Amino acid sequence: MKARSGATALAAFLLAGAASFAYAASALTPSEFLGFEVGADRKLADYRQIAKYFQGLKAASPRVEIEVLGKTTLGEDMFMAVLSSEENIRNLKRIREIAKRLADPRGLSDAEARRLEKEGKVVLLVTCNIHSTEIGASQMAMEWAHALATASDPETLHRLKEVVLLLLPSLNPDGQIMETEWYRKNLGTKFEGSRMPWLYHHYTGHDDNRDWYMLTQKETKALTRAVYKEWFPQVWLDEHQMGSNGPRIFVPPYADPVDTTIHPLVWREVNVIGTNMALRLEQAGKSGVIYGFSYDAYWPGGTKNTAWYKNISGLLTEVASARLATPIDLPAGELAGGRKGLIEYGPQTNFPNPWPGGRWRLRDIMDYERIASDALLESCAVHREDFLRDMVARSRHAITAFGTTDAYRIPASQRDHPTALKLARLMEEHGVEVKAADNGDIWIPLAQPYGAFVNEMLSEQRYPEVKLVAGKDIVRPYDVTAWTLPLMMGVTVEKAALPGGLHPFNPRAEAKVTVAGGSVAISPGSPENFRVVNAALRGGGTAAIARAPFMAGDRRFAAGTVVLDAAAAKAAGGVAGETGVSWVAVSAPANLEKLKSPRVGLYKPWAASMDEGWTRWLLEQYGFDPKPLDNKTIREGKLSENFDAIVLPNVEKDTIATGKPHREETDMRYFAELPPEYAGGLEKEGAKALKDFVESGGTLIAFASASDYVADEFNVPVRNVLARSKPDDFSCPGSLLRVHVTPDHPVTYGLPAELAVFQDGAIAFATALPGLEMERWVLAAYPEAPRDILLSGWIHGEDRLARRSAAVAMTYGKGKIVLLAFRPQNRAQTHATFPFVFNSLYWSVLR
Ligand SMILES: [Zn+2]
């Protein structure tokens, strides 16, 4: 894409920096550097070009620094630009120290705090393009950085003196590259600007912005470290794009509901900044600016949302999308509201100047974003001392909101100790202070700057039922309503008074594992066991499973206990040490069944499925080796030659069958075509191939809505009693529900009698007595009393779940089927129910 003159220009650009003369005049604009007009129709710079541009800018300007935060999932350098006055750039170490001190003001006197508020700078974080199709901000970032690096007007110089801007042009560089490549490939065809038939983050797709409390992905981890351990920003803006046919830009204030855990000064600052954005946009003649729309102030899963609970003013902008860089035309009649804060498209107090319709292009997106970004910088400069003082006030409030000895204890004695350890390590990674006692208990004091975050993650949620109009429905949540980590992870955590004599928790400490040369037994119960068993088998050792309880010496081992021989224990010793999985030396009993690694196929629809990506990630992390199965491969049949188990992730049944999702919410049946090689679903041949696979001995495992597909296509005595329910009858947007577990089935080995499942759909099973050709087991069921069902979150119509089954297994021909009526691995968070998945995979290779 880059013209030859661009390369020459780059050399001059870099030279100019080295010679350190008149940098302001010599820094190339992005368009000069790239050799095309940035923001023009059908032109996109990819992440590698953007990174080169920023390198050049850094070489040319002493106002710019570059920090590489880490490698992305696919191996790119994810960078952050630091932009400020030349003096601030020289003084970054001190500025960071002050930001850190203000974020944790324990022991700081009022006088000292005042002094630091005077001396310090606002550290402002702006993240762009976490969602790869929302590509405008990745392009805008270059223009904004150039303007800041070269400005000589007093107003911009003042802003740069008051503020240190941390700017990430993309929070998902891999996806930015995928989208630009896909876009360029289809340019000039009827698929120009179309959606990609795969995820724009290798594992998580759009859910890359749902990972901010579990911190599973490399990008999330890298930025989390930079924010909560290194830079301690006071303000964070995350720049997004939304659908095309509503308002042109959302700026804060947010919509209802609001989480009262979060300090109100967060909202006051967010509102001041958002209102200034709206003002500057209106002054610039930009119509269609809305606030109080769709996006709420509740739920800690997104980038800047998690930050609210850590005393940071987190903002969101959402600009209407084009088709990437291809302009679109929207007649007035197609403009619509339909979301909270704007039901009918038209003027309201939060939307006084609706956009009238017309042509909408990448340049418009970038212009709106640029005005909002400059307004943000302005607000931070104007309110520098206020914002630093508010940070101290919020942190002090968090430290004193609970009693000085209020704490959470993670007892050393746990059903699933390795996952408890994982929870403690996760809290530490979040910048939370974690302590340990000599007896192995882990303690998390609440009297600390991130105390509100700790409390939010470790306690139950009750969704606030806010009504905007008397007698009408409550305001529905934007995303899930439960994130209680102890329930999701199956870890016992108790509130208790903080004892003395604690020492810092060392997240990297490894458990001591003895490899004495004999067999060892691992009791079932922890999902982490599977990392160990899979490592043992990969290392060439022998592993065998007890199908019934057994005694060894005077110790009883439960059904599902895995015994490793000496070679297996040696191969898996390192993994056991890291994960904290413990084992005991045994002389192996006779009647064990030998294990082999299950060969796993994972269904991958072309309507890219985030649950497929998360499942793939989870299986890889736990040492399985899933192979992708697309529609064509399944339709070709002969699946049992290559697979023991096939997993259908949570994909809606019409998408599996035909490739076209069924859209409940609108009457619109239109679905934009994908290129022909990605069109269609399993069709009739695919359904038959799956049936042949199971009948000849394979195991089929379906998650949540995919079980509707199995119930339709296979002759099974199971049906979804909520299949035709309406939201008025039943609604569960992502809550933790209690189920009772049937013990001692290979799919439930090691699970407790009762646990929390994550439910975000309308699905519950009724079963029936099958004929003699089939066996069926109800593996988990909801309690009899509706009031016992909800553990955390929000649910409507829970009586519809009472006594219904949540997990069912059956034989089918020579094979097996497992249907799970919940999300067994929602976003790789629900460790408590991972064993349903891993046990099912191993069931496929058992007799
Ligand atoms: Zn987005």
C-alpha cells in the first residue's frame, strides 16, 4: 500500500528526529507518511503501518514516547504512545510516582496530598479499537498524536503541560490487522466492508471486552498490568463504535442503572467530561449526539468498567459505524431508536439535535472521535487539580468504607484448592493486596484502595430494579448480572476479621510435589487436574481412572480418582507444582480403566461464534488438543475415524442447521450473504454425519442453545421446556443459579452435591422415560422451591426452572450424548462447571 515516496519520506522523518531540529515542522502527517489520505473512503492503515508511524513520530518529537506493553495473542507488539510536554516526558518517573501515591493514599497527610495534587499531572488513558470492526479510532489516533506532537498554539501546549496522555491506537492489534486484510481483499467486490466469517480476536472475538475481571487473554493482562501496577491513570476513555442507524455518537452520562458500589465522584467527573464532549461536538456543527442511552453504569466486565471499581473515571464513546471504510447511505426512515434512552428516533432532552440521515463515512467517524478526544483532554487540563484531589477522596473512601479488620478469607482447606489458589493469584494480578497466613489461609483485606472491587467480585449481586416510568418494566441490564467469583469458580470464601501475623501472598510460589518413583493418585474435583492428566499422557506416561471408590491403605479414594504411574508423574510434576494440584503415593489397585487422550473436534460455524473461541481457548489451556470442525468437514462424514468427542459450543440451532441466525427481536428475515465458501450450515448431510458418528460410538456434547439442535435432530427423550417462552415469561440475562448434582456419573466425577451454573438463555430440560435401547441420566437439576434457585444476579420466571434438568446424558446407539442446559464455560470464567466439559471428553474414551 505504501508508495515509494513514503519510504523516502520515512527516512527523512527519522533523520529529522535524530538531528533534533525543528521537530514540530518536520514530523510528517499520517497521510504524508502512508502515501494515501488517512480517513478517505476505502482507505485503511493497518496496525503495522500505524506502529511504524508512531515510531517515526517518536523519533521526530520529544513529546512522544513509546512503550511496548507485551505480545499479542498472535505475536504482534502491542504498544502504547505516551504524549505530553517535553518537560513531562523527561519527568515521567516522578509523574508516575505521584499518580501511584494518590491512588493509594494510605499514610499520606492532607498537607502532603495537597502538595502532590499541585505537582502531579492527570494521567489520562485512551484506548481505541478493542473491537476490530470499530476501526475509526485506530486511524484517528495517528492524526490526534500528530496534532499534539506538532502543535504550537498556547491552548494545546497548556493541555500537554497538565496532562500525560497514554494512547493505545488499538487494544486488539491482531484483529485490526485481520479486518484491514479482509477489507482490502474484498475491496471492489460485492463483499466490500462485509463481516469476517471468523472471530476478530483469535479466541474471544467481540468478547475481548468482557475479559476485564477474569484476565484470561494476553492483551487484557498486559494493559491491566500497565494500568493498575505501573501508571495509575485517573481518567480512562475507551473509544467504540455502535450500529449505523441510530444516534451518531454516545457520550456520557451513562444510562441506568448505576452501581452504588462506585464512588459518586466517578460519575460527577465522567458527566463533566461527557457534557464538554457534547458541547464541543455541537459547536462544531455535529448533530446526533446522545447521552443517557443504552450503555449503563453497572457491570465490571469491560475495560473502563472494571476501572470504576478501582476509583478511576471511566468513559465510553460509541460512534455510528460505516461499513469499515466504505460509506453508507441512510434515508431518514431507516433511522431508529429502540434502545433504552431512545425508544423512538426523535428529539429528546438527551438528544436535542437528531442527525437527519444521509451519507456516513469513515471521515465522519474520525471527526466525531477527534472532537470528543480533544474535549476530554481539555477537561483533564482544566480540572487537573480537581481530578487528582478526587482520586485521593475516592481512594480514601474505598479504604475506609469497610471496617479496618473486614476481610475475606480463602481457607487453605478447600474442596478445590488449586482453583482457590487461582482466585488469589487473579486478585493479585488486579493490583489487589493479598496476604497469607502460616497455616496456608489466604486473606484479602477490604481496607485497601481496591476494597470496593474486591467486595464486588467476592460477594453476591442483586440487580437493581430501576423503573423509569411508574408501573412499567424495569430497566434491563446491558450485559450479565452476576460475577460472583467464589460461586463461578467453586471456591469457598468467607468474610472474617483480619488476624495479625500475616505475610504477603506470593503468587508465583509453587507447591512442592513429590515424585518418588511410584504411582500417585489424584482425587477428582479440580478442573486443574486435567492439566496434569493431559500433561502426563502427552509425556508418554500411563494414567488410569477408578470407576468406583477404592481403598488404598486406610485412605478412601472417590470414583473418578486418576492414578498416574511413575513416568506419568514425572512428566506432569511441573504442571502439578504450578497449578497446586496435589497427589498422594499409592500402590495402584487392580481394577482401574486405562485412559487415553480423547481426540476432540470442536464445531466452528462461519457465523463466527465467540463461544467456539472461548471453548477452544479453554481446551487448549487445559491441555486438550481440539481440532476445528467446519460445516464442510462435518458434512463429509467419517467423523469417527478422527474423533472420540465432538463439542457443539453455544450456537443457536438455526445457525448450526442453515448458517443463518434466527432473529427473535425483529421481523426482518434478511441476512447479508457471506462469500459462497462460507455460506450455509450443517444442512441434512451434516446432521446425518453427526448421527452416524454417535451411533458408531462417538460422544456428542452440546452447550446451552446447541442442545436445541440436538433435541430437534436426534430422537432423544429430552426437550427444552422454555423453547417458546417470551421474555415476559422467563428472562435470565446472565445469572448464577443453584443446581443439585447427581454424583458418581463419569460426567460428574468430583463435583459437589450442589453448585452454581451460569445461565443466560431460556433453556431447561424435561426428560422422559426412554425405551430399553437407551439409558439416560439426569446429571444436574434445579431445586424444587423457586426461591432457592437464584444465587447471584437477576432472574424473572424462576418457577419455570423448578425441578427441571440442567444437565442430561444418554447412550445413543454405541455412542453417548451430553446436553448441558447452561453455559459450562462462559467466557472461561465458570471454573465450577468446567468439569462437566472435561469429564465428558474423557467419558468419550471410557467403556
Ligand atoms: Zn465496541
